[in-house]
Amino acid sequence: MTPSLSPEVASRAKARAAFLHNHFHADPQQVTALDGDASFRRYFRIAHRENTFILLDVAPEAGSVSAFVELNKVFSAGQVRVPQILAADCALGFVLLEDLGTQHLADRLSAQHQAQEDYESLINMLPDIARIPASPDMKPYDAAFIEMELDIFGEWLLTHWLGFEITEHWQQQWANLKQALVANMQTQMQVTMHRDFHSRNIMWHNQQWVVIDYQDAVQGPVTYDVVSLLKDCYHRLPEAQFNHLQRYSFEVLNEAGLLAQSDYDEYQQQLALTGLQRHLKAAGIFARLYLRDGKPGYLKNILPTLQYIQDTAECFDAFQWLATSLQSEIIPLVKAKLEQQQ
């Protein structure tokens, strides 16, 4: 017996069917829900007359698709390949897209002979993304926003999930850390950044890269997309490959005139500290996805992300307290929590 749908779910399904019928002038043969997005967005694969499409569905009370639609135009004008939009109703929260298939960068990484070539070609894309002009649909990426992202770590991972006691000494050290990370990110050249440029948001389709989930793009530090790609929460590069690609990214950005200075050591430090901010935020978001959104699948990504944080913190005298706390307190607590989940 099929369980009955709630009135809200049934109403959304009816609106979805009406949108599709209006576009195709018929009911599609098949509508299949797709899993895996870490947000309020839902995706469906639509089969109709031997073709397939992707439907983005965002209930208006949950969010908006306006930035997705508008930034699609901005990225396309900047010669960055994004999914083609076939139809959209921003008021209802529906966007019909071309179907890009199923091959992400993440799916290609098992072919290690090819991985370095893939990464180099993606790094070559970064100047095109960086040069995309600012848009009214890009939210401000200012000091307050960067600090808010960092506080997700303390609120959701430390307090809500681990029950970690945040002492007055910790709070003072944390305040100093935030100040240093904000300064690092704001002193870099400010460019357009995708803001989530990693192996699950880059697809290979018809022999070219297509960037998805670009709707949160902002103007921010030039190293952000580099570190998102090379210190991916879902895939860790071998050290030698990372070192090569870090140097390659420096050369590409420097040649493109996107670095305020041409000192490689300084670039490495900027990239490391930018990664520290991103990974602290990401670890907190993985805990929040579990606690608030009921998505336990991201818990397995917490330990690899914390390892990035510890590795970076160990390289800076001012952040030894964080490296020590991770090693002796936080990581053991996380491991214990994960064992309880099994």
C-alpha cells in the first residue's frame, strides 16, 4: 500500500506536474527524484519522448531560484560553461535544465593517469571565472559574512554535536583566529569565485567541463576556488600531486594578472589560510546537515576535513592551540560520535 502524501508534498507535486505539462504540452513519461544535494534544492530527472532533462525544484518558502537563473546568464556571458536553462518560473521555484549525465570530476578521479590533466584543465578555467563581473545577485562576502561562516564550526560541530566546552581562553584564541583569517581573505585580490568549486560540482559532458551549483558565487579572495578544488573535502590529492598543482595554479593566476604579488611563498600562505577558513566552515556544515536537516551521509566527511584543519594549523605558530585541541580533544570526540552512529 502506497503511503499517503502530506498536503504540502502533494501540493508541490501537483505544481511540479503543471509546470512540466505547460512546457511539454503533455505529461512526461517519467519523473525520478535524484539524491545527493546538501541543500533545500531538489532535483528530478525528467524523461520525455526519448530525451531526458533535469528539473530544479525549490519551494518558494524554502528559498529562491532567482540567483540560479540570473547568474546562469552572467557565467555564460563570461564564457564559463553552465547548464542550459530551457524553462524557468522563479515565482513557483522551478527551473528545467539540460541533462548533463552523471559523470562528475569525482567519478573520473579513479583514473589516476588522467587526474592531473583534469585538474590542470580546471585550473585553466579559473581566470575566466575570476573575471566574471560582479552581479547584483551576488551576496556581499564581507568580514561579517566570513566570521558567520566560521562560527558554524563552533555552534554546530563543537556545541550542538560534540557538547564540547568552549572556555573563555578558547573564545579569545578563536577571536584572534577569526581576525587573522578575515584579514588574509580580504587582503587578497577580490575576484568572482564559484565558492564551491569541488569534485562534485564539476561535470564532464560532451568532452568539456560544465560547472554546476554556481548560484552562491560571490566576489572574494582569488585563492578560494583554488583551495576548494585542490583541498577537496571529498577527495584528498597525494602530496606530490597537490604540490605540483598548487605551483601550477600560482603560475596560471599570476600570468593572468590576478595576483597582487608574484611571491610564491606568500601565495602558499594565503591559500593555506583561505583553506583553513573554508574547512572550518565545511566541518560545521556537515554537522549541521546531520543535526538540523536529517542528512547523516555527510558525517563521514568530517574527519578528512578536520585533518586538513589540523595539518594547516600545525604550520602556523599562532594556531598551535587549534592543532593541539583537534588532536587531543576534538578528533577523538568525533571518532567516538561516529562509532555511536554505526
